[in-house]
Amino acid sequence: MLLVGFDHPLGPPGAAPESHPLNVPEAPGKARMTPPAPDRWRAPLGEGHLYEWLPHAWLAGAHAVAALDLCDLLCPAPYGTTVFETARASGALALLGRHVFPW
């Protein structure tokens, strides 16, 4: 596992923290919410090109790469294989999921 950190914020200017319900498209009651103060440190990633650059910088020898948030849950793959072994056959693996609202 490789955890990459940066010394400057990567969120877009003026963006709310990613954990705020306002950032969830199907969040209930969005029309009545007051937008929070911007927080580029905790905002959703605004530098999408990092997903292209990071594998070349540190993961060139990796057989597979998974980009998951720390709060994402990944169930074990069937039949004792790993998610990486399952993805190796086609080069990609679509992950399905749903939002869970803690509020």
C-alpha cells in the first residue's frame, strides 16, 4: 500500500469539504442547506491529472492499481482471488456501489 500526500491543497478553489452533504448529488435536503466555508484541503480532488501521473511516478512496476478512498469498503473477490487478479484479465474492473448517508 502506498499513501501519497502533498504539501499544498488539491481541491478546487471555493469548493466545500468533500464530507459535506452538499457534495453528494442525491443527498436529501440539498435545497435547504447552507453552503459551508470553502476548504481546499478537504475538498474533492480538483487535480484529476494526478490519476494519470501517479502510476508512472511510483507504480510503474505494479500489476494493478486501485484508487479507493479510505472510507470505501471493498468486499473480497469470489473464489479466493484478489480484486487485482480479477482485473488483470481485462485490464480494468468496474466497481459498483452506493452512497451511505451517516447524517
